[in-house]
Amino acid sequence: MRRDSALSLVLPIWRSRLLIMLLLLGLVALAGRAIYLQGLNKDFLQQQGQSRYSRIVELNAQRGKITDRHGEILAISAPVKSVWADPQKVNATPEQLQALAHLIEIDVGDIRKRISDQDKRFVHLRRQLSPEMASGVANLNISGVYLKREFYRYYPTGEVAAHILGFTNIDGKGQEGVELGWEDILTGEHGSRRVIKDRIGRVIESVEKIRSPRPGQNLTLSIDSKIQYLAHRELKRAVKANHAKAGSVIVLDVQTGEVLGLANYPTYNPNQRSSIRAGKTRNRALVDVFEPGSTLKPFAVAVAMETGKINPDTLFQTSPGTLKIGNATIRDVRNKGTLSVSQVIQESSNVGAAKIALLLPPKTLWEMLSRSGFGMPTGSNFPGEVNGRLRPYHKWRPIEQATMSYGHGISVNLMQLARAYTIFAAEGQLKPVSLLKRDAPPVGQQVISRKTALAMSSMLETVVQPGGTGLQAKVNGYRVAGKTGTAHKPLEGMKGYAKNRYISTFVGYAPVSNPRLVVAVMIDEPSAGQYYGGAVAAPLFSQVMTGALRQLGVPHDALGNIVTSPMPVTLKSEG
């Protein structure tokens, strides 16, 4: 009876229906979840899956090359490897870490410290490895330690063109010079690609290139590598021979305004970044200013001639070798007596130059100096170039106008001075300066008439002839025009001038019959016994101009002046 009653037990119908409904709801939920995951939210799942094996790898863009005007490489980027780690994935034995530290030449404790920060996913262990180091790191096969391609900036000329080129930091960003000034042109655009990696991070397949890297543009400078080396070599010798603090030299093409050579000393090697010091990276020829001394006399004479106040034969009494203006006294190195304007330039008379300047309204002299490019940029676009200082004429006192004529009370950089002399070399035109190679000569600005410029050339030519202060600037086989300069250095942060600290300069051009080059020289604080521009700067001018004209194949214009051995010379003192 019990067995029969159990068999005849009838369950409530709602229980079966509830069970069926629960099963159906479960199936619907599973189906909905499947539709959601595989249809509506599939991108998320694919991303999560790909994150386990797929990576986006940055492709570094190669920085543009820098070459000289003839295509010689001055700066180039070479591919190298850097080693980095993902602290969350590093799995290495103490022996592996020790081997890695020995291989990349850093302390193992430093490696442990860098990979201990689990909040980071990327830390550099060492940048820009040698090929041997990179190969050794790959062979260690350490989980979480990877190699990355970068570029190393290399400068084949080393210290020779360092102040022009500048250098980049380890990330390939320009820090000084052309590398900084033309950063936007030289820098490319990084690309990227998708790759598949295995469980220890090795790339096993390149899937697709998302964006191709765009390399930077190449840059062609106006520099001639051979002339640049010549300028560097001779400047280095001159600075050392004169026990000078520093020096600069510029070689400028008269016809195009292109800078063919620019050297400073002391210099540095941009390939040895760890040894670079701030004081040595300054391009003194463009970012330092000085009082140009007697090299400014031709500008006062030129404007006085242009306005009809004087001519080359006008006589000035310079006796007794002094000129008193107010409480100040202007002096020559000796009593030079009566001098013509041409002799004022040849013998560099401060008294004569001051008397000529005082014939002019202050505004007239100021306009001449301003039109000559003083107190304004040269147009080189070099980063950090200074404008110098040309005070407003309405603030000049008579003594300041007088001393301005021989380069005191005005500050210039060497590039401004070199550029200004293109006025005399290019028949009165001021040429715009360029550090980049030009396709065609630019149009210059007419500052003085052709007649005045030619007359000034004749006077400047007497400076390097017997009786002139720049006899040691002569160049074998060529007619040379130029001007010496010697100036006391102003006291830093104080009024007045240092007694035994000088700036020695010489600026000139050749060949006079058809000028091709302007060379400007500045020697800072010579201390080997000589300090006049004619004794210190003029010989360096001669060496650089001689080599540069020969390099360019410029024809001689003074065949009777060709000698095969040096002749003794007598140097006259200058103001």
C-alpha cells in the first residue's frame, strides 16, 4: 500500500512549470550574454585578448642630415639599440641581473632599484648601446627586459664645427647651434606598428604598420669644410701663441653673404656629451659682444665723405697727440702731427677720427652705424644671437660721439663687424648674412655710394702697406684692404676700463680688385706681450685669408707682390 501510494503521488503542476521557466530564463540569459559579448562588446574582448600578445611599437624617425655646401656630412644619425625593462614583467635570477649589469656597465644595485617600482611599466636601463652590448643583452634572454631602436647623433668633424652645429641631447632634441635653431626642419615624425609578442616579450611577428615614420629634412649649410678646418686650426694656434683667453674668426663670402667658415676657441667635441661644459658651447662670434675699437673708424670717415664734409686728402692737425673734450682726453699712442684723412685710417689716429666725427650731426653718424647693421640682428637666425648696443643719438654727449668714431661706447658681435665690412667690399652694399647655402646672390642694401666705397677701399688698402698698422695682414699675391683694432675691455659691472685687458681685432677683404672674401678676427685678452690688433689679429687674418683664397681658386691681383719667403716687417703702434 505504501509502494502504491508513492507511485501514485502527484506533484503540483506549478513546480514543473517553475522549473521549466527557470531553465528557459537561464538559457535566455546565456544567449543574451553571448550576444552581448560576441556582438555588442566584441571590441573590448578583442582588446583584452590582444593585450596578452599584441603591442603597438613606436618607430623612431631619423633626424635629417646636416652637410656643408659641397655635401660633406657634418651631422648624421646612426641607428642604435637601447635597453629598457617593464618592472611588472621582469623575471630574472641574481646571476642574470649581475651579467646584465656587467654587460651594460652599470651597477647591479642601480638595476634592482629601477625595476623595483611596480607602478611603472617602462624604465630605461641604458641608452644607445654599442652593437656588442646590444647583442649580449639579447642573448641573456631575460623576461621583461627589451631592446629598443633609437638614433645616435654623430658629428664627423668633432670640435672643428662644434659652435656652428651645436648638439642634440640623448633624446635627439637640438640643444645648441643649428641643431636647435633649425629643430623643426631636422626633426621627423615618429611612426608606429603593431606586432605580436610571445610570453617573454619577444617580437615574433609584425602584423601591420599603423603609421610610417617621416624622417627629418636634410640641411645644407653655407660652410665650406676645408675653409672651416683652416679657420679652426689657425685660430687655435693664434690663441695658444698669444696666451689669450679666447678668440673667434669668420670667413664671409662678399658676393653672397654666406658664412664659409666660423670658428671659436676654446671649443668642445659634441660627440663627447658627458664632457660638454656650458662655457665652451657659446658661439662667441654671435652671442658675445665687445667694443670694436679702431675697426669702426672707416664708418665715421665714410659718412663724413658721403655728406661732403671731407675727402681723402683733407688735412687734420692731431698734435700734440691729444684732444681734450670737456673733462676727458682722447689720446694717440704718439704725436702724429698733421694727417690727411687717408693717413688717419692708415696710422689709426684716435684724435683724427674724433675730429672727423665731431664734424657730423649726431643723428647722421648714428644713422650710418645703424644702416651698417650695428645694434640689430645680422639675419643669420642663429639661436641666441645678440644685437649689441648702439645708444640713441639724442643721448650722446660730445665725448661719446667722439669716442664712438673709434669704437668705444658701442658693443657689437663679430658677425656684425664682418657683415658691415661688406659695405666697402661690395661697392657700398650691405649684404644679408646666411648660414645656409644660397642658390643665388641676394640683393644688398645700398648704404653708401659706389664712389665712397671705392675711396674707402683705397684708404683701407694703405693699412696693410708700409706705414700702416696692419702690415702683417698682407697676403702673398693679393691686394688686401682692412683695419686693425685694439680696445681696452670694460670693467664688468663697473664704469671704466681694465688697464691690462684688451680685445685685438682685424677685419679685411681681398682681393681688392674684385673682393671675394671678408675675414674678421677677434682675440680676447692676449697676454704674451703683444696686444695691438696689428700684432695679434692681423697675422691670423693673413693665414686664414691666404688659405681660403687658395681653396677657392681666386686669381691673384698683385702678381708683383708674390714672394717665396717671409720678409721682415716693422709694426707700427696703433690707437
